[in-house]
Amino acid sequence: MEGGAITRQWTINGTPRRVTFEPAARLLDVVRDVLGLTGTKEGCGEGECGACSVVVNGVLKLSCLQLAAAVPDDALLVTVEGVGATPIGRQLQRAMVERGGVQCGFCTPGFVVAAWWYVESRPPVSAREALAGNLCRCTGYQGLVAAVTQVAEEVAASDGERS
Amino acid sequence: MGDLSTFPGLQTPVSRHSGTSVPRVDAVEKVRGETRYLLDRLPEGVWYGGAVRSPATHGRLRALRFDPSFDFTRLAVVLPADVPGVNAIRMAADDMPCLACDEVQYRGEPLALIAAPDRATLAAALAAVRPEIDPLPSLVGIDAVAALARGNPSALHDLHQLDITRGDVAAALASADVIVEGEYVTPPQEHVYLEMQGVVAAPLAGGGVRISGSLQCPYYIRPAVAAVLGVPPEAVIVEQWPTGGAFGGKEDYPSVIAAHAALLARACRRPVVVTHDRQQDIEVTTKRHASVTRLRTGVRRDGTFVALDAEFVIDGGAYVTLSPVVLSRGAIHLSGPYAWPSVWIRARAVRTNEPPAGAFRGFGAPQALFAIEAHVDEVAARLGLDPLEVRRRNLLTMGATTSTSQILRESVGIEPCLASVLRDSSYAARREACARQAAGGGDTARGVGLALFWHGGGFTGAGERKMEPRAAIELQPDGTLDIRAANTEFGQGTLTSIAQIAADACGLGMDLVRYPLPDTSLVPDSGPTVASRTTMIVGRLVELCARELVGEVGRRIGATPAEAGTFIRPDGARLDWHAAARAACDGSTLRVERRYEHPTHLAWDEETYRGDAYAAYSWGAVVAEVTVDRATLEVRCDEAWSTLDIGTVINPREARGQVEGGMVQALGYALLERVTYTPDGRPLENRLQTYVIPTSADVPALHVSFVEVPYSNGPFGAKGLGELPMNGLAPALRNAVRHALGAAPARLPMTPDAVLAALTATATAIR
């Protein structure tokens, strides 16, 4: 094996970890196979479906297109398992259950991560546009868009009250 | 809820859970990312299996050349000669080899199998085998099929053929005021379940095997694998693991990879997983049958239908697989929810050199209904009538006769569906506004289209009677109910809705009902999870099991069942469910099993294709509004409304989810999705970059509602749901484009080039 293994020090879902992987490894494979976080899914392997979405240093990433070696030391990674530990993440998960945003469940973790990033970072687009990088073949998106819109509005309203 | 008191067939009014959007039992673990699918739970020491595939579209296999520089000895290799049982994957026929060894019929056909300890070694090994094939002439693509159907029909090879006849079509056509002809074409459609196909086979002591994975129909896989291994069916155990979408795509195809995995597991005496990457999944798995439908209809000047003369041709691909069944359902639904005094439908599934086509939500009906519903708008245009009026004049009503000469005796909801969708969409006003806008010119044209549709619940004809599905409920001493049925969850909400039915029939809370994913060593054969049959047929079985269980508990403890799962003893004392269960079980479990009984008044003749094709139909109406960009001819769906009659709605949220999801699959079918083959059989759209499905940004607001016309033999009055929503939106969008532009493609998908061709053809015709 040329080059040998690579080691990085990352904070994953709030916990510092040393991670060792092959130089050509995709971040998706490191998350699933090395870290054992199997909530992140592979749906296409070419950046079309969003099932592998994770957040790296505050940026939403498709982990199937992300070379793990290109993620620097001290990076902050958040996967679906970490999103569920945040208040907004829990709010989103609950809304998705209540509004019919879940069917087969395979795309769901990617939607949870993308929705969490959207609500946290508030790009100036609607939930319908923000979720367009994730494919769902079951729900027709109505429940997903409704859930994420609802939480984005709730969070914006509570921020408004606070300020 | 509908007014159930007016309906004598119902034993019990809808109770606490049914009719309520109780939360999905599997939703919380799914949003947390905790549900473990196949690749999240591979056993220790698993090997990776795959197939050497044909690079030729059609040809004679001369040899498989194994690269001498590659060491195959440490791997498992399975050749056709190594298949211990029958070298065929059993479905409707035995013609599809497990491994082709003489003539290859499609590009990607499996020729040999290899398993290796890791994926990289497997890929290298597969690349080190070179099939040598002498090419033969091939037939690929629905346009080539359509050309033959038009000019040289006897050159097409039938995989299956059937006729539906009613009355004297020739005489009726001769008496008609107007005859309208048309030809309608639909493409292959890929399922794009988000989780790719995959199963694990693990050897069992005594020569058997356990198959686990992403699948719809455990009891289809069991006999298929047993035949290939040459073992009795009981030696094969099939269990479902959480399944990331299916839509029919995991009805038939898993039998293929389960057989492959089983052969490899037997060869290397360890578990073997067979799965695909997305490209391979699109290239080698089944598609919705492409179709060409040629219609000749006779009508009166007032819009009354008098004759339907139809040729319905579906492209079955290389082997029979399920094509006869798809053909049957398509042909029966071709007449649409209308009364035709005379009908002659000639239906053929023909062979091509494409991968075998297979089951996909709708199962032939979306193709047939696209044709008839587009055609009805052409009929209306020819007569100068409103398409709504033509539809109204010919609707199936209670007591009407269908194309198979079935007299509809109950649960006919098409009229209230139509009334509801017209109201919800403000159809007349909207259509007029769009027409004004379109006439005014500008950069865009708007249009509004309508389509009506239906779908029979359960197997066709005598199917349910012949298969005699069984289901069971086991009462545990702690009061818990375990539902034992072979029906699978792949997103539709089966586990939740069937549990609701059981809980209601016993008067219990949902927390006392469990429905584990099926395992053939634990559950009876309640039939496959297909044909919109799970709620209507299996739900009814579970309801009857539950009622019988309550009665049996009462008998055992000498008490009378009362409300909310309680019992009253002769002395007047009331026992709660837990106390009653404990006493009735007496330390063991109490199991009740029932066999499905098809309504005895229903009759079907497979020879003449006449009779009661389905015990009950579900019905739907849909209105869609589109905007067409006059410069680019891009079609966009702006809004859509649909009302459906699925009988009693067991779980409104999940039912709505089924409808919305089906509508979006139909939207993709109408506007975006297709697989086109190069003349040498290569699919041009073989990845998600090229095979494009709708995203949230492509989907408008969808307005879904239900009217509930109960069915006497369904659980609490419920009918079939799963497939119905796929059937109507595509023709509604097509008719909306016609309304916007005055012409529309007679084919799907309505890409800009297809719209341009339709406009050009109309302009030429006028000139």
C-alpha cells in the first residue's frame, strides 16, 4: 500500500477521536466502517442522493464525494447520531415523525442532517429549496418540507423573542 | 369518516385507532438513524458475491475465459454446471436461467458467480473473467417494438397473450358516430428505491440456507432458492430486514440474488452478501414495462362510449418473469373507470433483449390508464366537448358492468371522487382562467388537466382463492399480541396499520400489539406484499384472527368479552385484559390462525377472462395544473389535487403519505424519467446523474383528500391503497399540457423534445 495509513484527530458528535484510515478512503467509509456510525447511508456514491450527508466544520457535505484525508485535524464532524443530541435536531426529528416525513427510512438520516444544517445556518432559501439536494422516493416530500418549514419558523420565532 | 351506519356489511364501527393517525411504529428509530439495514448489520466473516455478466445484448456463449494470471483458487466460483437443483429462477414460468450457459438474452445477464473475502478482490476477480459470445440479432427499445406492432406484428415474440371481449366490437364501431384512433407509448421506469438490492445467504446445518435482507416477498424467495439448491422449501428460511424502499422492485428480483448468494454460500461454507452499487442496480434489475397501446374507439356525438378496440403491448424484456400478471392487470384496467358496451382488448407481453421487466407499483395499470385517459381528451377534442363532460357521461356506477363483464355490486366511489376533486381544485374556474391566459400569448402557457383512475385490490380473479393466504396472532401470557404474517414493511406503514387493525379488533392499546418483520420459520404464508392486498386482504385476516382470539380467551376463562379488552364473568366480575390473558394462556401462548375466504358470490373464468376480476376496486380523480415555457417547452407542474376512495382510511397520515409519494413517482414518470437503450443494448440513463427523479424543488403543493366508500369484506371497510396513487397524475399532466398548447405528446416522459415533436406534428397536420 503506497503512502500508508493516515491518522487524524477529529471531534465527532462532540467527542474527540483519533481516526486512522487508508489514504484514498471516502469520508463516508470512515464514518461507517471506522467510526461505526451506520446512520449515514450510501444511496448512489456520486453525490446525487444526499443519503450520506454530514456536517464538517459547519458546512453540509456529501460524505461519498469527500476524501477523508482532506478533512483536517481538529475538524468538527456531525452525523445523524449527533444531530439527535441537539435541541433543534430533536425538534426536527419529532416534526418529521408527526408530519409524515418518514416512510422506508433510508433517506431519512440524510434529510435530518440537511434539515438541521438548514435550520442552524439559515441560508436565504425556503425549506423546499434547501432540501433539493436530498432524494426521497417514498414520501413525495410534502411531510418533509412541512416539518422542516415548521421547525425553521419555530426556531426563528423563539430567536426573535429572545433578542 | 364516512357514515358507516348506512353500511350493513360492517360488524363494528371504526374504533379508537383505525381512522386515527397514530404514529408509525418504526418512525422514531428511523429519524434517529438507528434502523439497521443490510449493510449496517453484515455478519462477521461475510464474503462478497457477484456475477460475471454478459457484455452482449444477444448471442451464443462460446466460453468463459478465466485469466490464468489471476488466482481464483482462494475464491468461490459457481458455474452453471455447479447448480445442484434447477438452473432457473422460478416465477410465472421457469424460462429464466439462474446462470445462462448457452444463449444470452440481455446485456448484464449473469453467467457465473464469484465470492471473495472483500469487495476489491471480488471486483478484480470479476474483471478477470472474459465471456466470449457470438452475437445474434437483437430487439431493444419500445420504439422498435412499436414499429413492429404497427407494421409487422407477427415478428414479435409473445411471452404471454390474452384477450378481453365483451359484446360485438365490430358492429358497435360500424354504428358509432365517430371513430377516434390513437397510439400511446410509455417508457421503462426505474424504481430508485434508495437502498439498493441486497441479501445475505448463510448456510444452515443439513444443507439449508437462511436468506436475510432487503426484500418484499419472503415466500416468493423460499421456493425459488429451494429449487436452485435442490432442497425442500422448508430447508430455506427467509427473513426480512429493514428495507429501504421497494415499490415492486423487491418483489421479483430478490429471488435472483438470493439464489446467487445461496449458491455462493454453499460453495464457500460461509455467509455471502450479494448487493449492487447504484449503476449496476439500474442496469440489471427490473423496470416498469414499457408499453405501446393502440386504441380505436367508437363514440356517439354526445360523447357516449360505444366501442373500445385496443391493442396493448408491453415490453417484457428477455424472460417471462411476472409479465403475464402485469399484462393481465394492465389489460383489465385499460378500459378506465368507464362503462363500455363493447370491448375487444388484445394484450401481448413481448420479448426483447432488455433485462426482464418486472413488478412496479401500478403493475401495468399506469401504462394502460395513461393511454385511455390521454385518449379520452382526444375524443373530447374531436367531438368539441369538454373532457369532463365526456368522462361524466360514461362513469362506472353501482350496478354497471366492467370490461370483464363484472357487475359492480358495492363500493363504487368514482363519482364522489370526481365531485370532490372538481370542488377542491375549482376546476371549471381554473380551467377557464388558464385558457384565457394561454390564448393571450406570452412566454408561458398554463393548462389544467383531469384524469380518472381505478385499481383492483388483491390478486386478480381467483388468485386469492387459489393461494389461500393464512395469518395468525399469538397471545403471550403478559397480554401482548404478536402478529404472525408474511407481509413486509418497506415504507408503506404495514407494521403500523395492521397493528392498528389488530388493536381495534381486540379493543386494546397499540402498546400491546407487536408485528415483527417476517421470518418464514415463524410466520404462515399470508401471501406477498404486492397488489394493494396487504391492508384489504391480510388486514381482514388479522382482524378476524383478533376477533376469534378474543372469543377464545373468553371461552377459556368462562367470561364474556366486553369493551376495551375486558371480560365479564357470569358472577358479574370484570377481568381486565392482562388478567384474562394470563388465565387463558395458562403459562403457554394462545395462537389463532385463519385462512382467507374469498367472497363466495365472486366468480372468475380464467379461460374467457370474464367475471369478477377483483373483489373491490379503489377509485381516484386527479386535477393538475401546468405551466409550459413557450421558448424551452419545459413543463412544470404548478399544483395538483387528488381525491381517492380507498374505503375506510385506517391511518390518514400514512394514507396521505402513500398518495403523495405515488403522485410524485407519477410526476417523474410524466416529466422526467426514462431508460433509453442504444441499439447495442446499453442503457443511456444508468446512474442518478442521468436517470433523474423529482426533488423537493420539482414538486408543487399536492392537495390530497379521501372519500370513504367502505368494502364489506375489508378490515373496518378498508380497500387497497398502495398502487392507486401511481395511476392518475401522468395522464392528468399530459391533458394539462394539451389544454395549455392545444397539442401534447402521446408518449411519456413529456420532455421538451417530446413536446416539440407533438407541436410539430399538429402544425404539419393542420398545414
